[in-house]
Amino acid sequence: DIQMTQSPSSLSASIGDRVTITCRASQDIRNNLAWYQQKPGKVPNLLIYTASTLQSGVPSRFSGSGSGTDFTLTISGLQPEDVATYYCQKYNSVPPTFGPGTRLEIK
Amino acid sequence: QLQLQESGPGLVKPSETLSLTCTVSGGSINNFFWTWIRQPPGKGLEWIGDIYYRGDTNYNPSLKSRVTLSVDTSRNQFSLKLTSVTAADTAVYYCARGTGPYTRWGQGTLVTVSS
């Protein structure tokens, strides 16, 4: 099975900062990668799919890039409502594994 | 608008079988895959498996020996059974549509395994 890793596992940033989260796949998954945001006590919300396509309704400060094995989620101008845990997920094959998550806090 | 709702017991005894149902409303269960995902308290997301409306299934290898998914198209429902549960199976269980990425999720239901 393809393994997904994320770094960092947690980070603290200031309002307005540019934040980058990295996701790595153990094998080539082309661009079959999604990013989700999960706020405390809430259902995960799809932010980005096919590595870089912004889901409808998601603020444009969120962006994704990468292909193959290395991917990034960037938040350009951190807002208070972005406090959450972020998960990547590969979905090109079974099992569609999630990364372990990155917890984002405000400094 | 499509909605998914999980239902089932919130408390299951160790060694027993966890059974959950996801009811789909506002749309048909036909022509889609349907998925179960779980999240232990304070931990990450784990894909359990998915089922096509015709009954074809895929399971997480780590759970395959204990999981059975089924679908009832007449009721617009699909179900999860997890046997021989332990405390490690305590989690919020979500149902979702598709094989990923998931745009439609249920609200999740907490299942606690305890005597």
C-alpha cells in the first residue's frame, strides 16, 4: 500500500502569514491528491482536489501544488478561521489513504 | 441537496459486532460508490471501505477480516458491520459518497466500545 506522510505534524503561525504544509506519497500518485480541512468537532471539508484544483466555495488564499510524490498546501494570508487540522489524501488506488494530519494554530 | 445520515448504537460491548447504517436522502444511491471512514478521538482519518450500489466492495486490508459492507437500494441505505470490536474501534464513524475525493459526508456518529 502507498503510505502518506505530512510535515510538520503541527505548526503555529501569525495572522497574515503564509503557511505551507507538505504531503509526501511513498509512490507516484500523479495528481490524485486531495486536501481537507477539519475544524474541531466538525466534518472534514474538501479544499483541493487533483492536487491543485480549488473546490467551489473555498477561499482563494488556499492553493495546492505538486505531482508524483511531493505536494504542498499553501495558505496565503492566514486567517483566524483557518485554525484546523489539515489532511491530505491520495485516491488513485485502493486504499485511498489519508495523511496523519497537520494541526495549525494561531500564534 | 444530497444528505447522508449515520445511525446505530452509540455503545457496543467488547467482542460484539458494531452495526451502522447510512441513509441517503435528496438523491439516489444508484450509480455511486459509498464509503465508510472513521476517526478515533483525537486521531486521524482512517478509510474503512467502500461499496458500489450494485454491491461490489473494497476494504481496508487492516480491517478486511472484520468488516462487511452492504447496500439496500430500495431503502437508499448502505451499512457497515465490524465484528469482534475492541476499545481501539472507538471512533466517530462517517459515511461519505464516492471513492475520493469526498464532497458529501454524513455528520458522523460516535461509537464507543466499552463494557
